[in-house]
Amino acid sequence: MQMADACHGGTGLDTEAVIAGRLVRLPKHSPVIELYGAVEEAEALIARARLQLEARDPATAERLYLLQRAIRLLPGVLAGAVDPGQPLRLIEEAARGLERPGGWSLTGCSPEDPDIVLAMARLRAGDRLIARAHEEGEVPRELASRISMLLEAASYMLYAIHWSLCSRAPQGRRLIARRTAELAQ
């Protein structure tokens, strides 16, 4: 038996997580553990996009900062240590005054595109992971539903921010006009 196994009584293939106030042992391939990774990746991508925007669009950078803070709280919601209302308030604050998308959001509109689009994809992956964690009996239904709602809300706010950036960029307006014309045919 290896030293780590002797100290923790595990096989090295398991880990621990706090879910709804309880410390539980999970396999390292658990959707809960994957969810933690997806949330961390989304938060890091949003941080990079925010840093790129700070100088030329401080208002959008502030929205991204609020979303970052909200996403950073999601593991605490899963653990039962953070009220789901806290990240929701931050998401709603990020949405304040933001125009709702009026069409497609296309990539290639701004330098932040890859980070914002990948962050949306990681949040959507997180939504699928929390559903799978519930199906596998690792997360209670009500908690999984709350986290799913928060992931969807954060992902939608990223979409709205992306659409806003795209609709303001000259190349974005051309792409949107072309895509709208294609759809009309």
C-alpha cells in the first residue's frame, strides 16, 4: 500500500467533496468533480476576456467581473455553504441595463470571442454534469436544479455580453447582416 493510501484509507481513485453540507467520497471521474473543473475553467476564461476588455470597454469588463464572482460562488452553493441567491444577485447585477440579444451572436467579432464562447461552452457542460450527478444519485434534485438554473443564467448573460460586443463591432455588424440575409432567403 502506498503512503497516501495508508494515510487516507483510499485507493487513490477516490476523492472527497462537500455536497449539501455533507462530506462524501466520490470517484475522481464523478460528474461532481468534473463540474468543479468546468466551473474553474469558465471562471478563468471570463477573467482573461475581462482583462482584454478593461482598457477599451470598462463597463463590459465590470459585467464580466460580476459574472466571474458569481461563478466563483457555485462550488459553495454545491457544498451548501453559499445561498444560491448570492450568485443570482451578481448575475442579475451584470444584466442590469444590458440589451437583450436581438439575433445571432457570431464568433470573430472581437478579440475576446474565443474566451467568452469557450466560457459559455464550459458552463453548458457544467449544466449537463450537474444533471448527470443528480441522475447518479450524487446531488439531491433540488440542489441540482438550483445549480443548473445558475449555470444557465450565467451562460445566457455571457451570450448577451457576446452579442452586445458583436453588434457594436464593425465586422460583427457585417457578419450579423450577412447571416440575417442568408436566413431570410
